[in-house]
Amino acid sequence: MSLKKFVLALLIANVGYFTYNQTWFQSLLGDDASQREPERIAKQINAEAVLVTPLPALANIATPPITTTSTAEACTVLHEQWVIYMGPYATTAANNKKRAELKQLGVVSSEISKPTLKLGLSLGQFESENAARAALKKFNDKGVKTATVMLWATMDAPCEKP
């Protein structure tokens, strides 16, 4: 029974707050109802001192020159790492079964340990997509049919110094 009383009290408090915000009872409480627009604009002090300029006038403002860093400091290369992936597998048992099958084919595999990929196997990591695709072709010749090449990671690496 106390929960019903609590909910009723919250409902009454919400209705009271709503009516207070709508200025229905503000004259009874002595609040100044003129703080709302448009009376508030009339109360502005020195309103004519505010200068509003159109946006195109701002385009003529001179901007300071952009400072550049030396090419040795700013040079970075996007470094990609590609992987040959097999999966996802529903259970660890299915993952282990596929790993045993690959071992019989003479293919070395390792478990994937990345949160964005589900349980699966890696047949190798490569520096380029072309190298990964060439290795996948060799795995296909050995009997591996369900592996795919996918981007594993990208990183910014500094440029090699000449």
C-alpha cells in the first residue's frame, strides 16, 4: 500500500512542478513572470551596443600562416597487416577439430586472439594483401577450402630514412 502512496506523491509533485513552470501559479507565489520573452528583450541594457555582422564579412579576416614541421617529423606510412583466417567456429571443440584437420594436411595454424573476430584460426600473418593471397593459393592447393584473407590491423609507422 505504501508503494501506491509513493507513486501518487510523485505524480502530484510532477503536476505541481509542471504548473509552476507554465507560470499559472507564479503570480500567486510572487515570482516575476516577465522574465520570459518578449519582455526580457525590452529589459536589455545597451542593446544597441551589440553589433551583429553578417558571416561573409568574416571571410576577409587574415588568418595566420600554418606552421609546418619538417618532413622527417611528419612522415608516417600506413602499415597494414593481413591474416589468413578460418572460422568462426561455434565452440572450442569445433575449433580444435578444424585445427587437427589442418595438421593432417600439413598446415600450421594458431588461434585468433582479437576481440572483433569470433573463435577461429590463423594460417599466417603477412605484410601485404598480395603476399597473403599468394599464401592462400598455396593452402588451397594443399586442400584448405574455407580460409579467407582479411585485414588484421593498420598502424601508422614512421617513414624509412633515406
